[in-house]
Amino acid sequence: MLQYLPNSLTFSRLVLAVPLGVLILREDYQWALAVGLLAGLSDALDGFFARKLQAFSRFGAALDPIADKVLVTVTFLCMAQVEIIPWYMAVVVIARDLIIIAGALCYHFLIGPFEFAATTLSKANMCVQIAFCVLVLTAQVTPLITEVSVTIGMAVVVFIAASSGFDYVASWTIKALKQRSEQGDASD
């Protein structure tokens, strides 16, 4: 029964996106921050228990980044809707992911199947985005977080999103060109 715990925690994070979004839209930032922190805790615990229980699964490996992306996307969209971040922040975060998905689909249909693995830069991107969401929600609850801190956070989010998006595009373009070249050599 315990082998299902990591996937259950990941699924709970996916489900928590709904109340988190609603709380932000209602501008109930204290509860939004609490739900966001709970979601973050579930993210830490699902990995911990997967390793501790050796309960790794393909389903869990696929669901984990989806839960992260849904949570971050909902949070950015809702924060932009209530104008605690500018819309361009939500657009940057979502556009990066859409470009990566479009690239993966193009690769799959034009080149062939592939194994997708998150890069170190992509993992850093997710950590920065989550930290920024916590920073912005905390800034709504306490005056200790300055506007300058949020502005610096925005710059870091944009920079790392652009960097990690470019990293994916460049590495997958190189991989596609090599694959095409190998396919061309094989047909000669």
C-alpha cells in the first residue's frame, strides 16, 4: 500500500492547483500561501518517499512534472488576473512551456520517438518559478517583502525561463540534425 504514497502525493499537488487558483482570485492570500506551501511540501515528500520506498513508476515520473506545471501555470495566470504580477510574466512562463511542447511534438513526428529528461537548467527554472510564486504571495501577506525583491524576482524568472527554453531548443535542434544526418547516412 505504501508504494502508492508518492503518486498520491503528486496527485494531491495536481488537485491543489484548483483551490490555490480560487484563493488567489478571491485575493485570500494568506490561505493561498498556505495551500501553496502545502503543495510545495507534497512535492518534496513525493520524491523523498519514492526514493525511501523505492516506489518509482513511469506514471509517477510523468505525473510529477505535469503537476508542477499545472500548479505553476494556474498560479501565474491567477496572479496576473488579480494584477499582483504583470501579464507578461504569465506569458513568458507559459510560452516557454508551449515552445518546448511544440518542439517535442515536432521531433516526435518528424524525427522519431525520444526519451525526454529534464535538464539541470529546467529544474532550476521550476525552482525559481515556485520560489517566485511564494515570494509574490508572501509579499501580499507581509510588508517585509519589498517591491524591489519582487522586481528582482521577475527579472530572474524571465532570464532563467528564456535561458532554459533556449537550452531545450538548441539541444533538441542539434539532436534532430544529428538524427537526420544518421538517417541520411544509413540510406546511402
